[in-house]
Amino acid sequence: ISRQGCICFAKIFMVKRAAYKSCSIRTMENLVELIKLQDPKTHRSGEQAAATMIKYVPDRSACPIMKIITEGCCDKNFALLRKSGFGYINYYLFTMIKEFEDKKKAFWDYAEKAIKSGM
């Protein structure tokens, strides 16, 4: 069921884009919980849906999605989440540099906090 749900969410992200921004934080929190699971199919489904959301749904000006991602990178109890988080940070950085000059400071602030906390 989670695989089909993630596929549906990914399609919604691609179609709605900025219109999905109001629901993006809670959705990302739930996708992070899926990524934490040890089941390979569930983990991979959540990982792909989150990557699609990062690609198509713009983050808010305070960068709450980036905050969730960096917190996941610092969570030493979940290796799968940390691995996924590093990929998301990389993708987020390249997307942000292309599109949003005003979000660069917030991105680097979260990245600095994550590095200081042991990322």
C-alpha cells in the first residue's frame, strides 16, 4: 500500500507544484518516517517520493523542508535516513542555487547547524 501511495504523491507533486506548498511540511515529515523503515521497498518508495517533492514543490522562504532534511542527516539511529538526507541536501543545493537567491543564507545556516551537530 505504501508503494502505491508514494507513487500517487509523486504524481500529485509533479502536477500541483507550488499549490502543494501548504501541505509540504507535514508530507515530508511522514515521508521521513517511511524512509526510516527497514523494509527495502517501503524505504525506497518513501525516498523516491521525497526526492520528487524536493524537485517539484518549492520550499517556503524559511526553508522548513531543508530543516527536516538536515535533522534527518544528524539522526545517528537511522543510517538509511542519513544516506537519503545527504542526497537530498545535494539536490536541494543545486536546485536552490539555480532558482532562489534569497534562500541561500537559510540553506547555509541549516547546513552549518547540521555539521556542528555531527553530520
